[in-house]
Amino acid sequence: MKNAIVSGNRPGMNVIARMVANNRKAIVEVIAALFILLFLYTALNKTIDFRPTINVLKTNPAFANLAAEISWTIVTIEYITAVLLFLPQTKRSGLIVSALLMSAFTAYIIYMMVFVPNLPCSCGGVISELTWSQHLIFNVFFILLSLAGIRMHRKISASV
Amino acid sequence: MKKYFFSVLAVGIAISSVAFTTKLNQQWRFDGTTESHITDYTKYTLNGTPSGCSSLGNAPCVISVPDEVNTPAQLQNFLAGKSAAEIMDLSAQKRSVE
């Protein structure tokens, strides 16, 4: 397929591929910025009001005793990840941590959807308008975005 | 400065969004066992951990009320005049009672 694109057998895709190749740096910047927005927004919301997050964790016996500690740990990691994404020197690390973090959140959502019969509400929580299924799709999208960002960053580093 | 443009923009949007959209709420867990308890302020526990809740049911799970409603007396005032249906709307999830 790559040869077909380069040889011009699929002119539409050729244009897109060339656009992506010429704007890799900008695309990586935009992806990193989206993750900064996501993590900073959720971390700030949780910092202002922890109760919804702790309430959701407490409904699961596996996390009930450490609900507060887990909440603080997640918020701290989100702030650190936002900083890693902000600094050019650590952007790649930030994208990797973003992918891992989103994967962990997605695994948690899948676990809750499969094993918890009555899903708790995240009343007042961040992005609370989303259902658990919508959250799952949202997370998978961002995982794919982070992987795309990591791949593009690697190509930028290789071409320098 | 150009390389920080998108990142700084994201930080600015995040802080502005939180400043303008986040409002503190109090969470009162419904502990009643019948539908008639929905309007009874004594059947609610402040910051109670929800359990047994889902998207279906005939009673509220945890109601979100303004931040200043943090005592039973204030909850009584807040719920006064509200129907069970209006109180149900304050709860994102529901539970089933008799």
C-alpha cells in the first residue's frame, strides 16, 4: 500500500500522506496539546472536588480501602504527564505515559462493565455526561491518538 | 515560543474551562426503602457512598444539590415543594425500591 501511495496510484491518499509527512511536527504538537488539555482538565477538576472520584472507587471492594490514595496518585500522575507533554525534551515520554495511562483507565472501565452488575454513577464527576460505554470509546480513541503521536515523533527524531 | 504555542493554548483552555464550568455540589445518598421516602430529607446521608445503583430504578441514587446545602435542615428547605420526579432528576443514576 505504501508503494501504491508513493507511486501515485491512489492520488487522494498520496496528498494526505504528503500533508502528514510535511506537518508531522505540528500534528505531534496538536496531539500533545490535546492530552495536556485532557489530563490538566480532569486533574484540576478532581483537585477541586475529590468526592465523586472517591465515591466511584469505594463502590468496588478491590479499591474501597485505598480510594483516597488511588485518587491522589492518579491526579499526581496526570499533572506529571501534562508537564512531560509540555516540555519538548520529554514530549515522547509524555506520549508514552499518556498511552499507558489511557490503557489503564480503559482496562478499569472494561473491568467495571464486565464484573460490576450495577455500575456506580460518577455523579458530579468530570465528563459525567458520558455513559460508561461512551467513555470506553472516548478512551480507545485517545489511546490510538497517543500511539499515532509516538510513531510520528519517532519518525521526526529519525529524520533529524 | 512557537514550539510552545499549542501546549500553552491547551493549558489556557483547561484552566479556563475548569474556572467557568466546575461548580461544587453536595452529594446526598438516598437511603429510603420506598418511593414515599424520596421527598423525606431524613432519608438522605451526606457524602454517603452509593451502592446498588444503575441506570434503571424508581428511586434516586445520589442527588447533587448546591454546595451550600450541607446540613439536614438545609436539605429539608431545598427539598420542600419538590416532587419525587423533580428529586429523581437530581440523580444521574437510580436504584430500585418498593
